[in-house]
Amino acid sequence: MTDDGFDVHEVRHGLKLHRDTGDTKLFENRKEVACPACEKPFSDLLISEKRHNSFNPPEGRFCVVRESDRILVFTH
């Protein structure tokens, strides 16, 4: 995580993009990239730039990071 937030490009080598709708992206963690909230590896990362969001509940624990222009949801 940088001072500007979580830099996806910095860890892109460990992530696989599954979906990109323009304002929402879903990545799978393939290289044990650490979650910026709990510092443990996460399973999936959902990034949304939409103001309003609705999510189906994940099957396990999750962490949320709020930045000025987006929300990041890390599932574990």
C-alpha cells in the first residue's frame, strides 16, 4: 500500500483479473499478496469506484479499505 492507497499495478504480477466493468474490477490473488488491512494473504479483491454498492456475502472473513475514490473488498 502506498500513501495514495493500494497500488494494484505494483502487485499486478500476483493477481489475475477476472472481471472489469469499467467502474468495478475483480481479481484473484495467485501469489500470496498481502491484504493492506490485516497484512495476511487474501483470496479475491473487488475494487469499486461506484458510489453505491451491493455485494453478496462472501463465504468467509473479509476486509474493507476505503480510499477517497474507491472501495476495496478483500476476501480471505
